Amino acid sequence: MCARMMGDMSCSVQTLGRVVCSRKEPTDDNWDKESCVIELDAAMVQPEATLGLDGFSHIEVIYVFDRVDEAKVCRGARHPRGRTDWPLTGILAQRAKDRPNRLGVTVCRLVAVDGLRITVSGLDAIDGTPVLDIKPYLQEFGPRGEHRQPAWATELMKDYWS
Amino acid sequence: MCARMMGDMSCSVQTLGRVVCSRKEPTDDNWDKESCVIELDAAMVQPEATLGLDGFSHIEVIYVFDRVDEAKVCRGARHPRGRTDWPLTGILAQRAKDRPNRLGVTVCRLVAVDGLRITVSGLDAIDGTPVLDIKPYLQEFGPRGEHRQPAWATELMKDYWS
């Protein structure tokens, strides 16, 4: 529910399930080595909610960086990963976790679907992370037109998945 | 804030801004023809929050399908667009708007950044849509490994952007 009353900008969303994996601490790199299970809650979605998901090679997961202290969320600019040799960058121009609403979105490889248990690889979320949505990845939802990004972003991603 | 108490699966998120565009009704296709402005709220983010965003050609927008009646959200399976010639498909295996949490995620082309006013093209959201997050699109966040999707999904997308 999204309130539209003056001064109230809050929406309520529900956790549909949680990530179960071996990584317990939010470290930066090597996420494609991770395999994890998303355990969906039968109180939130029916078993048929994943019907046909196995026809897709990849899914997009929307989750919450819930271990980030809300008081430490950045609403202005910061250096990515604290690296002062990289430019001072707005929080909405980077994908850091200490962002307003603490939402993460990642495309990961679907390994198996067993009812409300979804096994994936390359999801950059730690054990216990609340999942708000799962969408199939359609190639048509990639960027349309020529792509461009700054050098610091490419450098930051060097070991992110590998 | 995400409650972890028994039986309470809700999180609170805030609207960071709204979409301003000419499309007032949620029709299905031709979204790349749309140009719109995301107006961020100065009470939610500082003007520096978009610093450096113009170094990216594309952004990813997380938003709420707030015109969907919450009572009509699907938590099981349905035919995409009601097309019974397409397979009965779980709501998490399609990107339909009447989904739990009513969240949308779309990569669109960045046209201009002017402080907290961001002009984009190809955002499939109607006028007034609440925006929860904006992230830069990094090519490394695309799918890793070979991609596969069912025929109905490719057919559904035929005129989605064009």
C-alpha cells in the first residue's frame, strides 16, 4: 500500500522469501562462485507461482540489503567503495548497498526450480536476505541502444563475479 | 525497516520520486516511444545523489505498479496477457504488473540529468508512478552465460518497445 497523503511517502512491501547460502558476511567480490537457494514462503505465494520458470536460463531477483543500518544510508554522494582515487559519485549513480530503500536487483543464473525452492548461482546476496520479487530475465529487457559507462565502474566490477 | 517478528513479513520503503509523462493509462506496448521525467523528492535525496549519473547511457529504475488493485494481485499462475494460447504461467515466471509487491524494474535510456530531474526514454511506467530506486546500468550486471527463454515470452515482447 502506498500512501499518497501529504508528507507520507511510505509503501509497505512483504518479504516473499529468503536467501539461504553459505556467505554470511557482505564481502565485495567473487559472487559467481556462490550457489544459493531462495526459499519462498507458502504464506506469500502459491506453489504454482513458479510454474514455467524453468523455461528461463536467468532470473532477476529484487531483495533488501537488510543488514545495512538505516541510519547509515547515504542520500547524497560518496566515493565508490571509499576509493578516493575514484570520483565522488551520487548514491543513485552507483549500486552500493547503503542506498535509500536498500534495494538490490541482480540477474543470476537459474539452476533448478522445485516448487517454492529456487536454486540459483551468482546471486550477490548473503544468507537470510529478504527477497521481494523474482522476475524472469527476458533478453528484450536488456539495454536498448549503444551502452556507455565510466571507467571506475568497469574497474570496480573486475572481480565482482569471477 | 523490515520486521523479523513471527508473522510479520512487511518492510517499509519510501517513494524517492515520481514519473511525469504523457501516458496516463497502463497500455501494453510501444514504450520506447515514451520520453519521461523522473522527479526526485528533495526531502528524500540530496541534489548530489545524481552526481556522475550522466556518465552512464542507461539506468535501471525500480518502481511500483501503484494503480494495480492490491486485491487483484496474483499469487499463483495465470496466462500472460490472458492469452490462453500461451501456457499457464506462474506470476514469478512472467513480468506482469499484478504481482506480489507490484514492483517493476526496467532498464531505460538516460537522456539528461538536471539535479533531481532525470529525463529518460523507454521507461514502461505511467504518469505518477512512484519510484523507489535508480541504479546505473553496468554491462557486467547483464546475464552471465548462455541465455534462454520460452517462445511465448519472445512473442509477447514483439511490439513492447518499438
